[in-house]
Amino acid sequence: MRLVVIGGVAAGTKAASRARRVNPDLEITIYQEESETSISECGLPYFLSGVVGRRDRLIARTPEAFAEQGIEARTRHRVESIDPDAKELTVKDLATGETFGDAYDRLIIATGARAILPGIEGSDLEGVFALRFLTDADAILEHVRERSPKKAVVVGGGYIGLEVAESLTLLGMEVSLVEAADQLAGAYGPEVAEIIEEHLREKGVDCLFTGDAVEAFLGDEEGRVRAARFGGREIEAQVVVAGIGVRPEVALAEAAGARIGATGAIWTDKRLETSLSDVWSAGDCAETTNLVTGEPGWFPLGDTANQMGRIAGTNAASENGVPLEFPGVLGTGVFKVFDLGVARTGLSKQDAEEAGFEVVTAAVEARSKAGYYPGVRPVFLKLIADGETGRLLGAETAGGSADKLVDVCATAIWGRLAYPDLVNLDLAYAPPFGPALSPVIQAASVLSNEFDRRKQGVRASE
């Protein structure tokens, strides 16, 4: 039996490796459009800044390493089309331009997501980049070495834009950050956005512009970017990085007749099988389920891609085994901007209201350690709960121990715990690691008070 995997980053390589373990006799080929396999895309900003000093540190496994597993990984090969009835592929060798055919018994589509490049005048100027692949980071660093830019514009105030703003600042540039929405970090509430903005200013990123969309990039006589225009002003820049976000790469699957889901990603069932026979999909191109709402969800996250790849690889390789199911995700994520950790899980207040929940929230400003212990840092934590049942729906945090706090909350949401459960959690305590009562317990106690007030009601005169 022959398995072909389209895409060789997180989900695709995880699927292929898992398939090999499940079925040692399987013939496996990976087609990867980029020059490397198993790229750690989440590490690109840190390679850009020099925090990760060597390029090869971001390549988890080479084609030679896959060959030792009996997996053929063919880089610089793009699958041009899929014929699901004949179970055949058309593949182009990007190095030679040759086009050839291939066949499969089972197929996994892991084409990932593509960076959103703004349809803005001047986007093709020298010095305007997106950051999605290792080759993008290579191009940015080459530009920096050749042009020694002093001023940069980052377009987009989500986690990609924020991480890039940090990276370019660490490279010694004066960075302007432009976000079309009314706040930075649009997936979070205004409290976290304000904390992020304050921290950026403390670190020297003073030029923050929200509520303005970039209208054009302006170039010099030699075709190099020199400025960005928005909101009636021009900001000088010798380099621009667009970190607006990503979209699922579904063109290949859609052309083959695969069903596209409500989110714009490839529809899959619980086994991650697509609407095409013997074709699975995983990673940033695939739709899954939002575990809080039960509705379709799309979550382009590295850990989610690996988890989905494991399920897809297992099921595609199995001949008689019981298929595994992928339950869905909460959208738990964490990122760092300079010294500030920021994380979220589940639904934001706005998400919960749009999903039809009656929402009750509580927030605390706490400490990452005992107040008297050296290195203590402030931490903000907000809990979002269902007003009818008290069940935790979401959480967001910024400051010290953000990763720990969000993981506790994610586990609570997964277990469908309500605020009384959180008040009584038995969590670890020692002064170097946290306050006597975890910020999760503190926020749950505030949430409990909110529910108590709702139960008490008010007199008509009041």
C-alpha cells in the first residue's frame, strides 16, 4: 500500500512518521514545496532576531533522516493536481521544471496555510516581506545585511506582528507597528491589549498606530521601499514585514472536489478524513471542532498540527485497526513579546457572546510569585464563564507564569469545570513559584462573588 503526504512541515511529517510506526510495510512519500522539511515555523522570529543563532536549529528532521525511516521526502516538489477517482497526482519538480505523474492508495493533504499579503500598492517593492517560511527569514536577513535598515514598519498587531516587532527592535531598528483594528492583539480583550501596548513602549517601540490600515508602500527611484502611507501620514521605512495573519491553503484540495468547511479550511470528519475517498487532511489547512461551542473551528497552531498529524497518519496507515478520532481543540495559545508572556484559551468575552452564551467575567491583577520573593512579576488573569451554568468558557492572561496559568485554565475547560471547582483546586505552592493562592483561584473567587451577587437580586426600589 502506498501513502503520499502533500506537505512536509508539522502535520505532514508527523503523519508520515506515525504512519511508518503503525505500518512498517507501507510505502511513504512526502512532497514538500519548500527546500526543507520539518521546519519549526514558530521559531522564525527568534532566528530573525538572532536569539536562535543557527539556521539548522529550526530544521527538526532532514530528508536524509526520513530516508533512514524508509520515508522518501522530496523537497522542491509541488503537487499541481489531484485526481481522486484515479488516485493519481501531477507533480512538478521545481528545480528542473519537469512534471510527472504519481499514484497513491491513501493520501494526506497537509498543505498548511499561506501568509496574507496585503493587496496594497507597492507590495512588490524591494524590502517588503511576509514571514511564513524559513526562506522568508533568509530573504529578510539578507536584506538587513545588504541595506542595514534603520527604520522598519510592521503591518499587523497580532502575535506574528508583535513577535516580528520585537525581533527587528533587537536588530537595532526603530520599529513602527500599524494595526487596522482599534487595538493590538485583537483575539484578546482590551485589558491585555493595554498591557501589551504599555510593555512595547517600555521596550522602545513607541510608534504604535491602531485603527489605521496601510494604504500604500512608497518606493524610491531604485524600486526599494522608503515609506508606508496610512491615516494621512507617511512613516519612513527601509524594510516592511507584513504580519497580518494566515489563511488555509485549500486550492489544491478544492480543485480536486474536496468539501471546504464553514471556516474556509478543508472539511474533515472526526477521523480527519475529507469528503474524498481515502484522503485525510491535517494541520493548518484542515477544519476541526471548537470544543467549547461544538461548532466548526480553524486553529493554525503548531501543537494542534502535530496532534492532527498523529491522528491522520494513524488512520491512513491502518488497514484493520479501530480508527482514532480527533476531539477538537480549545485554541490554547501563548506567545512572548520582549519580557511579557501572553496567553489565552477557549472563548474571549466577545466570542462567548457571539456564540449565544450569557457571559460573566472576572479579572485579577496578581503576582507571579510570593510578594516578598525576588523576581516577582505582575500578572493579569481574566476568566470568562457561562452565566447559566458557571462553567468556564475561556481565559486570557498577560505577565509572569502566563503559560502555567493558561494551561490550568485549558485543562479546566477541557474537563468542563465550573467556578466552584476552580475555587477549590489543589495547586502547587511555594514562594519561588507562585503566591499562596494561585491567580486562577483568586480569579475564580472573584467570579464566585459575581455569581453570588446575581443570585441575591435587587429590590424594586433599588
